[in-house]
Amino acid sequence: QAHLAESGGGWVQAGNSLRLSCEGSGFTFSGGSMAWFRRAPGKEREIVAAIKWNGAATYYTDSVKGRFTISRDNAKATLDLQMDNLKPEDTAIYYCAASTRFRLVAERAGQYDIWGQGTQLVVSS
């Protein structure tokens, strides 16, 4: 059974860094695009970053460009999100997602069919 498990969330002060990790199992991890989404309190889910099946291309939403870095290790079946210079507006539940249908960088939630349970990040000012 396909499964994604996020880890690394927590509480951090603004300006600091944190790294989220996601481990996949039960499916071909290298088969498609992967992404991090987030849902902030009172807001809709939004994409944060996405990465092509082989890591050769990435996408970032404007608000995290230059601060966040997405990476994947297909051999280890892991997806990471390095978050630097965190801001209070980054506070959200972060979700890892995998697509079994789209190999290039997929930017829409509907293109992903495997989702993790989420990990909470709180950034205090």
C-alpha cells in the first residue's frame, strides 16, 4: 500500500531554519513528480514546491523562492524541504505528495494521488 510519512515539523523562531523530510513506501518512488503543499490556518491548501521525477527541475511558489529548497533521493525514497529564513506566515501544516501519473514538475494538487498525513510547523515572531 502506498504510503508517505512526513517528519521534521515543530516550533521555530522567525529567521531560523528547519528541514522537513518525507519517506515513501509501497509505490515506485522515482516514478513521478513530488511536492510539498501546506495549509495555513484559515487558508486553502497551496503548493510550496515541486520536483521532477529525477530532480532535474523544480518549482517554487513566489513566497518561498530563495528561502526553501526541495530535493529528493530516489535511491532512499526520500523527499526533503530545506526551509531557511522562516517567517511567521510560513506557519502551516505541511504535506508531502507524490504523483504516479505526472513525471514532469506538477504544480496542481489534482495531479497528485498519494498524500502524507502532514507535519505541523509553527514559526513565532
